[in-house]
Amino acid sequence: MALEHANDTNFAQIVGNGLTLVDFWAQWCGPCRMFGPIFESVSEQISGVKFVKFEIDETNRITPAKFGIRSIPCVLAFRDGNVLEARTGLMDPETLTSWIHQLQGV
């Protein structure tokens, strides 16, 4: 499944339906740049989940503040617009995949 990109303007619409994982990241963050390819690779292997990237920058501060994002990379899991769980820090593909399966109830 292709990655989507969210910002403060379209965030609520993007996470509003189904299971959605949002990777909060920044270009200047080394661990974020390491996690990005992992997140994208896993997104191509798992169906039924929406994978979204949200770059924290000068123009996108409202959403991270709303969800208390203080450390990145941070992945928030949403179901139908409601936060289920958050994971902060670099995850390897196996850890990310296992977490997604737990969220899916697999």
C-alpha cells in the first residue's frame, strides 16, 4: 500500500477511517531517516492498514501538539480517528510488523 502524507490541514480526514499508522518525523532527525525506509517497506507488505507520514516542521505544529508528540520518531496507531497506542523510537521491521498484527487482532 502506498504511503500517504498528512499535515495539519488534512490529518483528521486521513485518520478518520479504519486502522491507520502515522509516523511523526522530521528531516533533521537521524533516527527518523533510518526508520522511514522500514516504515515504507512494511507498508508494502501489510494490507488493510493505512500508512501515513507526518513531517513535523514550522507549518505543521498543531497536530503534534494535540497528541503530545515530544520525541520522534513516534508512530501513533488510530482506529476510526481514535488513538489506540503510541510507540516512540526506532523500530526494526519485525517489531513494527508484530505490533501491527497485534493491532489487527491477527
